[in-house]
Amino acid sequence: MENKTQSVQADLIIEMNVTCPHCEGYFDLFEIDNGRLNDDGYLMKNACPDGHWTDTHEKFKETVTCPECKEPVDVHGIAW
């Protein structure tokens, strides 16, 4: 009996999850507004830039509209 090894491909799943301070809705920044916030890789460039990520993660700032309650949400920093 011959032992054949099968190879599989891994899935890399990246999310930037936020909890709304107004309604406690939980959402992924990559998915809001049909993904438009990441047009041209904007979020990825900010989350995974060249160099030291921790410096950039501390400086990350973005204001988005909560998809649940439609209130503005100020996002400051990325927890890694």
C-alpha cells in the first residue's frame, strides 16, 4: 500500500472587528459599506505596513458609521 501525501492550501482570514460604544453592535471594518473602506488596500496598508506594526497600530485612527445604529464610531488603535 502506497502512502500518498495530499497538500492543501491554507486560508488567511483578516478581520478588523469593532464593538460600537453606542449599541454594542459588533462589525468588521473590512465589511462595512460593502468593503469600500479598504478600497486600494487602505485598511491593509494601515494594519500591516512595512516596518514596525506596533507603531502604526497605536496611531491608527478612523471614524466609521456603525452599520447597526448609524452612529459615528471613533476607532483609535488596533489591538494585535
